[in-house]
Amino acid sequence: MSHIVTVQEAVTAFADFIEPTAAELDAIEREMPVILADVDLVDAQIIALDRTPSELDARRIRRARRRVLAARRELANRSAGASLPGGAA
């Protein structure tokens, strides 16, 4: 019989070095509208799971999908505008 042991010490031994950098935190902050829109979409889909989707559920999901697409478009436009040389956007 082999024993199952935890590796808790090995995982937490490097916990101080696993903190996100300032650049990673900034990237998360820039992507937060997309993350929140994705959460809203998942919420709308979960609501419609346990029953036959009504017209209201379908509208809620369509609106949430549009918000996700709009947030992703905004993020892509900001990212593309920031990377163009000469400040042209």
C-alpha cells in the first residue's frame, strides 16, 4: 500500500515569489471589462440552463454576448493603438 502525502510545504515554500508583478496587475486591470462581461454572459447562460429559455432569457444572453464582443473590441483597439509607432491610432 502506498501512502498519499501532501506537498503543501513544497507549494507554499515559494509563495512569496509567486506574487504578480506590477505589469501583470496592470494587464489584469486593462482586461477587467472583458472579464466582467464574460462573467455576465456565463451568468445569463446559467440562468437559462435549468428551464426552457424564454424570450427574456434569449435577449439577456444576446445582450451579454454583445457586451463581451464590445469589451473585446475596445481592448483590441486600445492594445493596437498603444503599439503603433509614432502615436498613430
